[in-house]
Amino acid sequence: MKEVVIGIDIGGSYTKYGIVDFKGNCLRENFISTSKYADFDVYFDTLQTEIEETLSQINDPIKIMGIGIGAPNGNYYRGTIENAPNLNWKGTIALVDKMKEYYPGLPIKLTNDANAAALGEMIYGGAKGMKDFIVITLGTGLGSGIVVDGNIVYGNDGFAGELGHINVKHRGRECGCGKRGCLETYVSASGIRRTVFKLLAEKVTDTELRNYSFKDLTSKMITEAAKKGDPIALEAFEITGRILGVKLADAVACTSPETIFLFGGLAQAGEILLEPTRIYMEENLFPIYRGKVKLERSHLQETNVAVLGASALIWKELQS
Amino acid sequence: MKEVVIGIDIGGSYTKYGIVDFKGNCLRENFISTSKYADFDVYFDTLQTEIEETLSQINDPIKIMGIGIGAPNGNYYRGTIENAPNLNWKGTIALVDKMKEYYPGLPIKLTNDANAAALGEMIYGGAKGMKDFIVITLGTGLGSGIVVDGNIVYGNDGFAGELGHINVKHRGRECGCGKRGCLETYVSASGIRRTVFKLLAEKVTDTELRNYSFKDLTSKMITEAAKKGDPIALEAFEITGRILGVKLADAVACTSPETIFLFGGLAQAGEILLEPTRIYMEENLFPIYRGKVKLERSHLQETNVAVLGASALIWKELQS
């Protein structure tokens, strides 16, 4: 009987789920829309029915060991999604309690997507056997999962590890959270786009990036341009790496990780982003830490990492 | 038979030690010079002899449960003092191994002074029963002890929790660590003195603080002046609280503590420092944390807290 976990990743647009074994093999995976369901109960019934349908397609005998869920503003302690800005359902959603009605007796755990990514790295990826590391997810925003002594840092309220909202600049760029100058307004797929537009305003340098509207420009286009030597794209990566490097140096002074893993769309730029980040991080580290902290891309495939990470929540739980 | 711990606080000038029970009562305490011993072995022999002498003065029967030591750059994992800038002995000192030769079989633990202060707060002070909190020590420099899920964060190399060296300003004030713009160059007893001198240079405001040389001015004088309404002193505290508040907001985004305790000379200014710090921290917090994090002065007496903290290292060890 193969032991498996149901991993569920709730995103603003889609909810992906997969049936995952301990090695990170995804036996089956599928998705439903998240955004089209205004009502949480209707969404939940659909998701539950679809998962059952997917499970029924597996021919080999399986034993479900638990359900791990990653969701924006997912609270590990309370099993709730709380005031997630990108989801239709406002206030506090008691997701784990609801899930337990359908799967009584099973371990069911919820955390946010960046913590799930860190758990995925720990169970299946480059952080196997590591006690202290940080995963930074560079998507539309910047998320972080901080691991100390082998465990995710949840903190007093279950919401620890929000490095995307540490303060870069007083009265800096407006952030979706309501503050200004947050790290993710500079360092993320949308942050680097803002940096490119600032450079386009300031400079007269010729660049293909002048051909795109703000809405059309993607971080992938900026990465492609940088690879071809476009000066504005390269400068944008330099600035992004500088800001990220300084802030990672500060994060090191908090928890002294062995490795920092970068994950997500913008991290696909590879050394174009990693090299300046590494240089500025090292330069701004308290000397006692210098030369000790590795900066790497995530060892996980981008495709289904969120589902894998969500499933890792249960494997991690069963380990301890 | 009364169970006691020997707590030792190694400072640049003096080494203080005490015989401490579980409630934090100091049965005996004493000190020797640190700075006058150029040779570590001579220092150590003196310390050991003096401790024995002090133990012999206790009439009631006692049982020594262990020895806890706080020292600058004390490494918990390795039991070493490594390249401490304020001590005579350079390189790596294997203090715990040395101590074990004299007290075989006893638990002997070493950490840095700020971690010891955090443990003191946990065992004897305001953090009893708290799982997640931070202690900031505001002495000549700024130290920090970060507690996550009931344990000090030591990190990968045993040197985690150096918030004094996170980056405030690019090319900012020169720091003793060799970097520039570190938090402790702004927020500490010496940091606020630098801030006062900057204000004296910039402004024509009349203030008694113009009567002192840089060497003579102390943070206590600045505190006294602020209490009497001196505008430069008050502005210096406002600036100090603003910088500290923003950086504490960032620290909260890392580990989400329940309470942040301020300790040490500068913290004795009380609300003159706490009020601006609280306002700027709250303003710069990611909204999810707002209204949840308390900022307080340490609940411990200043007098022998370092010795108490060092002893707490052993009580904490025996608890787990």
C-alpha cells in the first residue's frame, strides 16, 4: 500500500492539487478555478468532489496519510485563511475545520505558500538535512519561509516570515499591503518591472523595453533582454540584486541560515540576479557571517512545487 | 540541599559571577578584573580560585547544577569565545573545554551576553511562559537575543541574533565591526551620543549639551536633559526611536514575537525612548502584525542581570 499525501495549493486564480508520495512523486494532479467561486462553500464542495474523482482514478492501492494545504495568509496554528487580499472570500475562513468534516481523523495542516515552498525544499529539495535556511519566493510578490533548527518559524501569531514587507525606503513605492517602501515593491516580478519603468523615465539609453506598456511587460521579458545584454534590463537586475542583497544580509543577522534559496519566476534569471545579490549580501554582512552563507536557486522544479510544498507539510509533521 | 548554578558574565573590563538559585536569588556574587590579564590561562586560574573561595563562604549545603557563561562572541555550539574585539585574548578561546577540566561531569554552557539576557528574561523576568520574544540590549552597542518557539535562535553557526549590525544606511556611520551604517551606530548609548553631536552641528538651538565634550557626554546625561525638556535631547530620542522602531518592525516580519523587551543603559530612559519607538514600529509593521506586538522595558533589575542570564542558560538546559 503506497503512502500518499494530498497536497493542495490555493492561489488567487487556480487551486492546484496533487497526490504525492514521500519522494515527491506526483501520482496525479489537477486543478480547479479559485477566482470563479464567489461563495466559499460552493468552491469547497467542488474542490472536494474533484479530489475524490482524482483519487478514484488511481489504480494502485494507496493510503492517505494527510492533507497539506498552502494558501495566501494561511495560518498554521488556527488552520484558517485570514483576510487574504487575492481571494474572493473575505474575513476568516476556517478551512482546516471544514476539511476535517470530510476527512475525520486525518492530519490536515495549512500554512502560507512561502512556508510550503520552504517545507518542499526541506523534504524534497536542496535543504534536505539542513537545520537553518530561508526560502525566498519571487513571484508577483516576495514571500519567505524561514527555518530555524529544523522547523518553520511561525512566531507568536502564526504569521512569521513576511520578508516581503520589511522596509526598504521611507515613503518609497506604494505596496498592496497599504504601506510604502516594502521590499516586494522593489524585489519581485512586479518590483523589477517598476524599476525598469523608473530607469526608462530617468535615462535616454536605447532599449527594446521601451516598446512595452507597463501591463504588457513581464519579468520574463526583462530576463530575456538582460540575457541579450540590454543595458536597462541589466541595470534593473543590478538594482534588484543590490536591494535584495542588503536585506538578505539583515535576515542573516536574525537567524544565521546555512543557505538562502531563491524560488519563483524572477529567480529563473539565475546568475543575472544571483550574482549581484551575492555581492551586495556579502558586502553588507556582519563580518562574523561572511563567507558562510550560500545563496542558491531552489533545487525544485517550478512546475508543481506549490503542491509538493503543501504535501511536505504532512510528511514533516509525520517525521516529528 | 539547595540547587544552584554558577553564573559568569565576562565583560571587557570585569568578570562578574554569582551563585544563583532557580528563583534568581543570588546567594553570593563577586567579580575579578578581565582587562588586567593579558594571558588567558592566568585569568582563568584566578577566576577559578575566586569562585571556589566564594563557594566556600556559603554555609548552607548546596548542589551545583551547572555553570552558565555569557561572553562577547560566545559560541553556544562550540563553547568558544571567537575573536572578541573587547577582550585581550585573540583568536578562539576554548572556554568550556577548559572549564570542564576543573568541573568534569557538570553541564557547562556558553553564549553571548544578549542571548544570556534573553534567557534571564525567560527564566526570571517578563518572558516567563512566552514562546516567541526578542530582547534588545542597549549598552555601548546593541545586542539581541531572539527566542523562537521557546528556544534561543543560534542559527547555523551559533552566532544568530546580531540585530546591532543590520543595515540602516548605505555609507552611514562607521561601526566598530568594520562596516558602515549598522543599527548600533545609531541606536545604543554611543549611537545617541553621535546623534546629539550631529544635531549640535546642524542646529543653533540652545542646549546644555553644548557644554560637554564627546568623551564626557553620556547617554545618562542625554536622558536627564530629555527629562528636563531639553529640545536637542528630545529630538535625539525621537530620531533614535524612529530608527529603532522601523528596524523592530522588520524584525517582527522575521519571527513575529509576542513582546520585544528593551534592556540596558539607554532603556532606562523609559517612555522617552519607548514611545517614539512604539509609534514608528507600529507604523512600519506589515498590517497583519499591527496591535499585536508589545514593546516593554526588561522586567529584570539592571544590577546583576548578566550573571542571572548566564545562570539561566543552565536552568533552561535542565528544563528541556
